[in-house]
Amino acid sequence: MIIGIDASRNRSGGTFAHMVGLITEVMPEQYGVKEIHLWSHKKLLDEIPDKPWLIKHNPIYLEKNIFQQLFWQRFIFKRELKLNNCELVFNTTAGSLGKFQPNVTLSQDMLPFEPGEMQRYKLSLGRLRLIFLKSAYIRALRHSTAVIFLTRYASNMIQQITGPLSISKVISHGVNDGFRNIQLSRQWSEEPIGEIRCIYVSSAAPYKHQWHVVRAIKLLRTQGISISLTLVGGGDGEPQRRLDEEIRLSDRDNDFVTQHPFIHIDDIPNLLSDSDLFIFASSCENMPVTLIEGMASGLPIACSNRGPMPEVLGNGGVFFDPEDPESIADAIKLLIKDPKLRKECIETSYEIASEYLWSTNARKTFEFLVETIKNSQKP
């Protein structure tokens, strides 16, 4: 069998990590797959290891603007798949405009489907983009031979809008090994010594609520708790302006909030190793990969109670309302003040994170792709 993969629209860190993890771990010969053809832009292809069975394609259209990318996907890609004798295409985003059959689509974007989240973008180009994406996603998912979801939560929520899909499966992403082997610079004792260093890894966005986290840290400091916050991921536009304003109000002297720009995934473990507590305050996720990375690091976790986060973290952390600074502060304070709970959360989250392996993702994904090919060949 020969399988094609459309990764032409993979532009975020999570989609990069998925393709690198999948290609690194899969052994296609185990599933009767002779070749894998991968179409994407140069930046992603350069991250993916070379394999004897992997053929990388970099059409010039994918280095151009979004309209040329969509033109290639809609009018040219099907012909390229046929020329390379591909028997199935794996669409790694639900925004595909391709027409090739059979196909398996991976749903990775929850934002257009989560109730209330689109409204955070008000009347803006960002909101118009989400409206367009929602329509495109619904169409793509309904016309897919089969669909892969990342969490049960995403599967249930999205199918409430698309209607029941005939064939679907939940296959979670993995976590890079670099996050499992972190050596924390100091371990929690009964009472932490010195300033408690919190970290939140995510670029500023309307649904990430960094400004509420900053306010929560300020509240804890007014209660006499020595605590600081490192934000990783940068940001721009209105969310960054809102964050900047909250930092200006809460941390006038630049004493306790530090924001780093985008940092490559390979460098994030170093920042986690110098942290004491992991915060995740998003209200909308398909699968919170950075949360799982925090779980694998061995840090105690204070986490949003929205979306799939309770499904993923389970009993491995303390939950809060991401839009309520007092709720965030209470969750962090509980982890600080209760050493028994903190220890239990660390052990539980680490154990859960051990189940999120790229090798498992690769195995389940290719079993599903091959099964879809065989079912499509039945009379």
C-alpha cells in the first residue's frame, strides 16, 4: 500500500510535533505500507527525519500565500496523489479542500466548535476566519471516509454540530521524550523554600486568559506568598495588549512577571526544569498538548476546568475557573499549602502522561488508515 499525507496547512507547534512524532515512530512495513508520501511546506519538512520509505514533496504553492495554498489543495493535489499511486490520503487538518477518496481526516481545531469561544473575537477578521473555518471543517468532516479525534470531549462536541459521523476513532497525541526526562532544579519539600516559580506555556490568545493568571499571582502576593510567573509563547494583537495592560497594573515594578517570546519545543524543558508549579488556563482545546508536557515534567499542576482538560488531567491536578482570578489563586494556593495533595497530584499526572506515547499514536493511526483502505476496497 501507498499512503499520502497532506500536511500543507500544518503551521502551529502542535501540528509540527504531531508530524515529527508520527513519522519518527511509525514502522510502515508492519502494516503492509510500502511508501508514505508527505506534502508540506519546507519549514515542516526540514523538521521531519528522513526515512527510506518517506518521500517528501514541497510544491511551490505551499510557500506562497493562503489563497495559493488552497488553490493547490483544491485543484492540483488530487492529481499528484494519483501520479504517486496513493491509495488513501491522510488529511492532518479538517480544513482540507481536497477531493481525493478514500481519505481520513484528523480534527485538531476546537475553537470554531466550542460554545461561546468565537464570541471572544468580537467583530474582527479573526472571527470571520473562524466562521469560515467552521463551515469548511463541517464540510470536510462530513465528506471524509473516516475521522480521527484527539479526545472524547472533542469527538462528542464536534459531532453534536456535524451530526454523527459514520466512522470515527479517538487517537491521542504523544509527548516528546524530552519532557519525560526533565531534572527539576529543586524538589518540593513540606514547605517550599524561597520564591515559588510558576510557568504557563502558551501564546497569548483570547481563550488563553494569561491576564487572569497575572491577576491571580498578584492576589497571592498580597496574601504574603512569595511567588512569580513566567509566561512562554509571546503574542500579538488585542490579547497581547490586554496582557500588557494587566502586567502594567499588577506588576508596576516588573517584580514577578516575565514573558518569553515563542520558544522552540526542544528548549521548553529547560524552562520547566527551573519551575516549581505548572499553570494551564485555556478555556478551549482539542487536545492540550502543553498540559500533557507539564504532566510529564513532574511539576504540580493548577488547571482550567473547561473543555477536555478534566478528561486529560483526571485527578492529577487542582482545577479552577480560567476566567476567575480568585479561583485560579485558590487552586495554586491549595497546591502550595497541602503537601500531601501536591505529592499525589504529581504522581498521578506523571503516571497519566506516561500513556501518551508517539509510538502508540503511530500504531493506532496506521492501523486505522490501513483498515480504512481495506474497507474501501470491499465490494
